Amino acid sequence: MSEKKHIARAAGVLGGATILSRIMGMVRDMVVSRLFGAGFATDAFFAAFQIPNMLRRFFAEGALTSAFVPTFSEYYTQRGVEEARALANVCFTLLTIVMALITALGIIFSPQIVHLMFPGFATEPSKLELTVFLNRLMFPYIFFVSLVALCMGILNTLRHFFTPAISTVFLNLAMIFSALLLHNLFAVPIVALATGVLIGGVLQLLLQLPVLWNKGFPLRPNFNFNDPAVRRIALLMGPSIFGVGVYYLNITVGNILASLLPQGSVSYLYYAQRLFEFPQGVFVVAIAQAVLPSMSRQAAVGDMPALKDSLLFGLRLTIFITVPAMVGLIACATPIFSLLFMGGEFDFAKAEQCGRALVQYSVGLTCVAMVRVLAPAFYALKDTRTPVITAFVAFLLNLGFSLLLMRTMLHAGLALASSLAAFGNMLLLLWLLRRKIGSFGGRSLFVASGKTLLAAIPTGMVASYLLSLADWSQPGAKLLKSGVVTVSVTAAIVAYAGLSLLLKSQEAGEAAELFKRKFLKRG
């Protein structure tokens, strides 16, 4: 099987598993919005959860994966299974010790961390106290999910993608059932949701271990911390934390500044991020995780043409998927909140505020997605310096735009600032990568982007017109709203697919061919 087919197949498996996870995540957020709304308690929970979640994105899914996968892939392809297994056990042992220490420190210094990250809460002592308590309760989540990320890196290198992708379903299920079944047991009901986070982290880790055992990689203690590969991974991880995690750092900066804005702002941004991350989780992360092992193997054997080919394929596929998703999110912003979240403690005014933030986040969807594919290309080439430089520039852009735009646009300005920063980061990475490895199909990428835009813009117009036929401020009417959204999304997908084929988009042709092979080969 060619590397392109491996990438497409892996992305398909990851995407399918992640769709289920994201659907459960959407159900979880609907439950949370109905039970707790958007205000005092949810601001405290989302702020508290932001801290271990930020560490997960920076450390576990970002730096650890980007540093571990290329090194482990090199050992597995060049030194054999035994040495790769030993490296996995050493890393697992060391990571367990380090994350236990970090978890303990996080619990002890939780008041100081919350004060630093959410200074606006200082004006409401009761909200600050609740945030500190919830943060202490949920901080062990970073311990479990970091070990999950290591397991994910091993399994992805072995070309097993389904189990790591499906594991977040168990986090969402734990949070849903804890919120529904336990919220009446606590004096502060939202504590039940934090309990679900902790239970979900344990379940995620337990899911990985039997699969690793079956793949011949049972994790056991190994204290050989002098292994040169461990030092190499550690050296790669430092810069990777900032390089891969800049988008999430910018989101975190937005939440810090949102704590200074009117009550509910932290919650508005959280709900908007959740919908914004739906296409990211289903498609972008799937593509990035599928491309990284391929590029790492190609870099390990010095096959630069193949690496460029994999990179270009990943970028084109990313653009083909995310541009229409961006247009769709902009068109559906307020309607989707009206459909999914309105009811109970969540009224139309809150849906509008969340929709404003979602529009501004969505503007940067393709840029964020491109960064997720471009940055790992540097790490596959053992270059950790360049992504750090571009990430620092993006961080400064985000901070500057945030301070400027929040004055007039409030929380929506913070969302737009993160999109502008992602655009700057993407441009810098493209330019510097071309200087590093030479041309990797820029003209082809430009043509593909043009065709995608030509197909996506009319698609957005179709969706906007159909959505305008319903009154989204009306409470209830779920059946009518569901019908309008379903018809609008279906019409948009059909229009985009048809226009893409008409424009002879290469990605559309490959998708159509894949569909024929999968579903029509028996016809």
C-alpha cells in the first residue's frame, strides 16, 4: 500500500472514531448547558478544567507526541522491536514519575495557579474558591491523559489508530453520567461534572493497556533513564511544548483575559471552542496524526521526496476539508447553538453571544489546521527551533490583537485575535519550511486552495439562505430546527461535492474513488 493510501486510510479510521467521540462531546455540552447554563458555576468549572486541559494539549498531545513519535519510529524501523519495546517502557516509567510529581505540585499550588491565570475572579471570592476546589479535584486528569498520549504515540507508530481516537468517548460518557446521576448529591452540583473528568481519565488509560499488550508492547517498569533516546526526546520536548501548543496557549490567554470581561464570557468562549474544535477533532487531528508517523519514517531513512509528497498530500486534504467547514460554521453559528443548547438555563441571548465567538474562531480554522500539519514536519526533521520562533511571533500577535479587540468586541474580539495569530503562524511556517526543504508543491497547493474556495463560497450562500427561513430565537421547536439544519447541511454538502467535481478537484476525485471502492465494489 502506498504512503498516501496509508495516510488516507489512517485519517479515515481516526476521523470515524473521532466523529463518535465528538458527537458524545456535543451531547455532553448539551447536558452541561441545560443543567448549569452559562454563568457563575460554569465559569468556575471551565476555568478550573482549562488548567489541566491546557497541560494536556501542550504536554501530552503536543510536545510528548511530537518528540516521542519520531524517535520511537526510528527505533522501531531501524533497530527492531526489542529496542523499541525497551524505549517505550523507559519512557512510560519516567513519564509516570514526572507526571505524578507535576500532579502533586498542581494540587498544592492550585490557589496560586488560579490567581495567576484568572485574575478577574479575584473580585468574586466565592467564584475563586470554587474554581480552586474544582481545579484540585480535576488536576490528576493530566497524569492519566499524559500516559494515554504515550500509548497513542506507540499505537499510531504501529499503524493502530482506532483505540486512541475512541478513548475520549469514555471521558465524555463519564462526564455525562456523572452530571446526570450525581449532581443532586453535591451541595454545589457542578462538582459532579469535575468528578466525571477524573473517572474519564482513568477509563481512557485502562482502554489502551490491553491493546498494547496484544500488539506486543506490554508496558512494564524500566528505570534505564540513561538511554540516549530518552535525552533526545527530552531535548525535543522543550521547544515542542511551545511550537505545537501555541494555538492552545493563545486560547488560554483568551480565557485569562475573558475573566476580566462580564460574567459568562469564559463560558461563551468555551462553548464556541467546543463547536469550533468539532471539525478539528474529526478531520484535522486525524490528518495530522496520520501524516506524522509517515513523515517520521521517511525522514528516518532520508527519503525527502517522499516526505514532501506526504506533506503536500496532508496540506491539500486539510484545505479541502477545512475551508467548507469554516464557511459552514460561520453560516450555522447562532442556529446551531439555538438548536443544540437553548433550553433550561441557556436562553437565546446566550446562544447569540456564543455564536459571535464561534464566527470569529471559525475565520481561522484552516490556518489552525495548516499549522497542525506544518509544525510536525519540522519535528520529523528534528528541527525544534523553527516552530518555536514562529510560535513566539504568533503568541505576540495574539496578545496584541486581544488587548486591542477586546475593548470593542469583548469576548468575540478574543476569538478573532486567536484566528489572526494562527494566520501569521501559518504564513511563517510555510515560508520557512520552503526555505528548509525547497519547493514542495506550492503552485499545486495554491490551485487546490482556489478550487476549494470557488466551491465553498456558493455552498455557504446556499446554507445561509436555507437557515434564514427559520426563527432561531424561538424556544423549543426542536423538530423544525433540526429539519432546517439537516436540510441546510445536506444541501451544502451536495453543492460542495458537486462543484468540487465540476472544478476537477483532485481531492474530490480521490474521495469519490474511495467511496466507489468501499461501497460500490459489490454492486
